[in-house]
Amino acid sequence: MCEGSCQFVLHLLGVCWSPGPPGCRRLGLVMQFIEKGSLEALLEQLSQLPWPLTFRLAHQVVLGTNFLHEHKPAVLLLDLKSSNVQLDNSFNA
């Protein structure tokens, strides 16, 4: 993931781990800070998103997902949801 980049995928800065229960480690990803938070938080504030913003965000999520799936080896998104879609200051995914 460090070799390629896509403007719609957060940059992975590092991985950290801490000991958990015996035989288990807790892993965490360190990624860049995104100013506006998640799409889920925006949806909680607004009852409905304007159609142009909805279309743009859906398109950007698809472009980011496509980038990950075409990566060698492929990176599969197994937890795609609004709380995992982060928004920048211009409300881009």
C-alpha cells in the first residue's frame, strides 16, 4: 500500500500493536487526520444530502474501492460503511 496512491484512499502511515489477552494482539492502523470526520457523522447532522454531493461521494468511494481491488495483491474492503468513509474540508471522500 505504500508503493501506490489514490486520492480517495487514506495514506497508511504505520501499524501499531499492543498486547491483548494471552495469545492475542490488538492491531491498529495509523492514518492521516481527516478534518470533517466520517460520512456517518455528516448524515447524523443532515436529514438528507444534496443529490450532487451524494453522487460525488458515491463516485469517490467506488474509485477508492476499485484502486484497492486492483492492487497486487488485492486489498478487500470487508467493512465498507458510512463510519469508515472520511471527509476532508471540501467534503470529498
